[in-house]
Amino acid sequence: MVAALGGLVIGAFLGTLHAPQLAAVGLPRLASPVGLDLFGLAGSVVLQLAWIALIAVLLWRWSGQVPWSGECRALYGGAVAVALLATGLLLVTAEPWKVLWGLALSGAHLAQALGWDPQTSLFWSSPRGQALLVGWDAWLFNDAVLVDLGLLYGAVATAIGQGRFHWRGEGSQALSELARRGFGGLLMGYGGLLASGCNVNAFLGGVMSFSLHGWIWLAVALMGFAASLRLNPTA
């Protein structure tokens, strides 16, 4: 996970170096229908809740689990907690999810500490980019960085509490695994930055704004996950 996180930081930072040039190309974009424009707020809420209920019923039938079992109650509790925290983040920052940008900013601060000149970047040489790189307080008190630190704390604390926090792998196998995970993180960070948002935000942001693209992302992500299990059944 440390290797993947390092790859994410590097990839997201590299994405900021190339994003302005890609935006200048003017690639075509498909418009995503928004429920608020089509059905209004009340209609969008009702339709979305009905759709979520249908998905829940299908998943219960497919998994064979009893909806009121202890395992399902734990999942419900986690889902409610995520929903409340995402709502709080939306109210405070006006964005439903902020992770990848914090990693990119962390990478920029680290690169600057190692001697990188922000003036060589079209993005970071702008007044906004310069303001984000002035002093470590500009990094530490950034909304996205605080979310990243909170996520890391929660993940580590949970792993320690469940007795699952330990190093794995030995010898050459560990090195190959670290390289694989680090490179995968780099691709995720780079691609997510160029796509103007990470995978989680593509779903959460889309669903919370009643945009169709959030549900399209979920369908494609599930198909990709199913394909990965076919290719690597031991994962």
C-alpha cells in the first residue's frame, strides 16, 4: 500500500505537468444528462432512491445473504457513515470528494523540496499554483490534503484494530510486488488527474449531483472488476 500510495503521488503530480497541454487540444466531450434538469429535485430524489432500492434487492437475491444479518448490518453502518461524512465534506468544501488533488499537491511540494522549479510548469507557475506552494502550511491546511490524512489515519487505525497491520512479502517476490503496485498507483494517479477526478469521485460526485455519468461509471467499474477476477482468480 505504501508503494501504491507513492505511485499515486508521483502520477498525480506528473498529471498536473501535462494537464494544461491536454486541455489545450480541445478533445470532444460527451454531455451527461443531469436529473435536476430533467425531473427537478423531488423527482430526481425519488427516482434515484428507487434505483438504489432496486440495486439493493438484486444484490441481496444474487448474494443469497439475509438483509438483516449481522454482516449486512455492519455494511449498512459503514455505508451510512460514508454518506454522512461525504455530506459533511460537501457542506464544508462544496465538493463531495477530494483525494487526488491532495496527492498531486503533496507531490508538488515534495518535488519543490528536492529542487524542482515550479516556473517550468504551465500549471504551477500560475498565481494560483504559486500560492499553493508557498510554505508548508499551504499544504497542511489544504482541504484535500486534510481529507487524505484523515483517510490514511482511518485505514491504519482500522488495520491496527483488526490486527491486520503488518509488512508482507520477502526477497525478490516482495520487490516485484512493490514495483507492480507502485506502477499501478502511478498509472491511476496520472490518469485520474488527466480525467479531472479520481474513480471514487466519478461515482460519488456523479450520484450526489444526480448526473447519469456516476451510474455509467459504476456499471463499467463492475464489468472491469469482473474481468479482472477472470484474469486473476487468485486476487
